[in-house]
Amino acid sequence: MKVAIVGAGLIGHTIAHLLRETGDYEVTAFDRDQPALDKLAAQGIPTKRVDSADPAALRNAIQGFDALVNALPYYLAVNVAAAAKGAGVHYFDLTEDVRATHAIRSLAEDAEHVFMPQCGLAPGFIGLAAHELANRFSEIREVKMRVGALPEFPTNALKYNLTWSVDGLINEYCQPCEAIRDSRTQWVQPLEGLEHFSLDGIEYEAFNTSGGLGTLCETLAGRVESLDYKSVRYPGHRALMHFLLEDLRLAGDRDTLKSVLRRSVPSTAQDVVLVFITVTGMRDGQLVQDVFTRKIFAKTVCGVPMSAIQITTAGAMCAVLDLFREKRLPQSGFVRQEQVSLREFLGNRFGQLYEGATLDAMATV
């Protein structure tokens, strides 16, 4: 299968490496950043420089490929999807942006190829796992989805390190968030809904962020009373981000905020991804709760040290692409993450990177 990976940053680099290692994919990386492409070329992965913000140039560059994997920032997603449609190429991305996903869905309406956005961790894996749990109930009362990409050893006041896209991080902190309350879909504000919980003796906080639900609100509409997604951080993080975004008014000056974060908050490869889902409802006449929880740590994969966010984000994308290649997913039109079987995902060679996250980890309480 010939795959064009557009975006040669950390996650794009990881996806290219994982796919190439299988021998089942012929991978070429596209980007306008030559130094990023040079790193991939040094590993023997073919590259081509192209202006990813130019749909016409990108459309011409990807002619003849079977699929395009978009690993660029969310604000380029619609342009890249349009280029994929023009070239007649299957499209997959990692975007958390709600508006971009709606636009891509419109592109898919009359398409003969697949358009499958949101193929990462959250949105992505978290949605298909929550959907699997929800389907075990005759009546669903509450679905809570919590995900955190955290430093394993927090040292600064934010208790946070940069582990993925700064643009994506700021976007999810600033955009309205979908939720279902009292059986009605509604918008709630980011950074609100603060809650605290502990897991394995460690204290965490969680609050509303945008995009993590993917299309689950629509999929479960009319079946669930309450559904929400929140990002997990260490206690105190939300208050400081509120100070930056609201008190200092940087929500309206994202370029300055991005500069501040990049200059002041170091990145780390020593991270942990926390996935925590609870579903409450009726089964066999009893009110029960199912819980899915998993911690994924940084480790070496295919001989390369990878952070937890690399493993979970790139691993999810590769698993979905692999299932598509095996014709276990629809072969045309718009595809939602919750159309992926959790059992098939975790049984996939890439899905196994979520080691330990199996159906056996779901315990009825």
C-alpha cells in the first residue's frame, strides 16, 4: 500500500517509521520543512518537499498514492483533505478540531474514497473504547471520558511538559466543547467542569477541553443521559492556564501564548498517557458501572525510543490504517472512530502498543 504522510514532525516521523518497519507499506513523507525531511531521509524513508498549505501543489504531489495520512496542525486539515479528494486518495488525520471535522465530513459526502479524521488518542482511541463499553448496556446513564498526556516527573509550576502539538494544545484549551447533559447535546466552556480524582495513589484534576469526543455525541444521541470528555492534568495546572488565557487575555493572542509556552515549557520524552473511562447504566435489570483504565509509558518500539504520546497517537493511526488495508473498515465515505471494533483494534499489531488495554481490563463494579 502506497502511503503519503503529510507532516514530518514528531508524530508524522513516528508513523512513517512504524509503517515502514512492517514491509507492507511504501511510505513517502511530504513537508515544506527541509530539516524535518532530512531526518527521515537519513533513515531511508523517501521524502519530497512540498508546500502543504497549497492544495494544488499537494494534490499534484500525491497523485498515484493509495492513502494520505495528515500529521499537520489542525488548521491545515481541510486544505489537505481537499487535496486528497482532488487526487482520489483515501484520507486519514489526527485533528481534534470540531470545525475541521465537520468540513471534512462535507467533503466525504459524494466521495468514492474514505475520509477518516480524528484517528489518534483523543479523539480516536478514547471514542472507540467508550463506545464499546456503552454498547454493553441496555440503558446508558453516564459516560465519562478522561485522558491525560503528562510528564512522568513534573517539576515546574504548570506540572506539565510539552509532549505534542502546541497548536493543538492551545486549540483544545480555547474552543467550546461538546457534551450531552440531561439527554441534550450542548456546548460547554473549556477549562470549566473542574473535578479531582486519584488513581494508583496519584492525585489528578480534569476539566473540559475541546474535540476529545470526536463524533460520539452524535453517535450516542438519544441513548445517553450524560456524556463528556475532560483532559487530565496534575492539580494546579488548570488555575494557571486560566490565568494565562483569561486574566492575561492570551486566548485572543494565540501567537504570543504559543511563543511563551515554547520558550518556557520544556518538552519531555519521559511521559505517561492516562486513559480513564467510566460508563454507568442498566444491564440485566441492575444499575452497574464499567471502568476502563490504562497507563501507557514511554518505551522502545522497533528499536527506537518513543514517548507515550508518540506510541498512543501514532499507534492508533497505524492501527486504523492497518484495519482499513485489511478491509475491516468501510472503504468509502466518512468513517467515524466508533465504527472501529475495540477488540479488532487491540488485536491489531499496532493496537497492541496499547499493551494491557484489553477487554479483560474492563471490570464491572
